[in-house]
Amino acid sequence: MRNRLILFIAASSLAQPAFAADPIYQNWHALRGQAAPPVAAAVRLPTFKGPVTVLDGRTLWFGALGNGYEVRLAGVDTCELPQWALNPKWTNRDKQQAPTPVPCGPFAKAWLKRTVGNRPTTCVGLAYANDGIPVAQCTTNGVDLAAEMLRVGWARLDSPYINAQYYAYQTNAMAARYGMWGTYVLDMNEWRRKAVDKTLDRHPIADFNLLAERKSEISPPFADARNKPKRTDR
């Protein structure tokens, strides 16, 4: 009797329809303008729902701190919390050592926090980042949080392969110089590679000097962008 039951369960499982590539997974690739991988590579990811804590400009935490889930907004990148941008209007160079600093990381976090408020958030998992954190498309009260961050200029696209709506929001924000697009700021990936001190006590002059030896910046091409800032410690 037991053997028959095992055979019946095995036959029933084989009779179940095979899952096509997970639609959530396909949506992630569609978001980036890419074709979905073969069915075998599809990975099921969870959907997160409930109140959140905003950790930074692109990261949410579901559940109690220390006992929950970290989720990252898909398709966008923002300044890290210790990262500084600079105001390009540096006119009084004789008296001012460096341009006025702009805390782009805290500003991005503050905007996201204000957008989310105390309302419940839904994040549909799309993929896993290299560090294992789920990447998701998140909405609060029907608002796509990544799109909103792009619209106000406190986030940038993390890939050129992205949907047209996201691209339009970024283009408009850049043209209007909203948020970080009105500052002079190092590309976040280069900042992560080069910054030695990544604590919240980081001084703005450190990022001023990183910008002086930059390989890439994400700011709009100000008229004298390639001539400033110049290091003052040499």
C-alpha cells in the first residue's frame, strides 16, 4: 500500500505543468530591455508587503530591525549615506576652500522616507543582487518608488537598458537639474571603489578630492566641469 502511495505521488508530481520562466523574473529583464533567460534559469522570488523602514535612498527594510528583510529598489542607484555632492556654484574661491557640500545620500533617503511615510509598501521580487539582497519593484499607495526617485532627481538609472518611462523621468530631471543633477557628484560605483572612509563622519573635502581625480561623474556637463574642482591639498 505504501509503495502504491509513493508511486501515485510521484506520478502526480510529474503530471503537474512545468512552470514557464517566472513572470516576475521576465519582468525584471523587460524592465532592463533584455530577453528573459531560459526556463531552467528562472528563480522564484517573494513578494514583500507591509510597513517599511527606509535605510537609504534605495533600500527598504520589512519587519522589525534585526529581524526582517532588506529589499533594494530595482533599476536605480543613489548616493550612499556618507557620500557628498558639491554645489557647482563655487564663486568665492579665494575665501572658500571647496564648493558648498550637498549631502546627496541623506537627501535621497529623506525623499524616499517622505514618499513612503507610514503607508504599507509592496515590493515584487525581480532578482537577487550580487550581494544576495533581493531587488524588487516597489510601490506605496500605487506610486512606483524607483520612478518617483528618478522623477525628482535623487536617483539615477543603474543601467542603460531600462524602460522608456524610467529613462524619460531621468532625462527630464537632468534637464531641469532636479536633486543631484543640480550638483557635481561622483559616479556612485566609482565612489564605492575609491572611498576609504565610508562612515557617516566622512568629511566633504574627501569627496571634493575624489572628484578632482575622477574617471567618471554623473553630473550634467557644466561649462567648466573638466576644470573643477581642483585639489587644494597639493
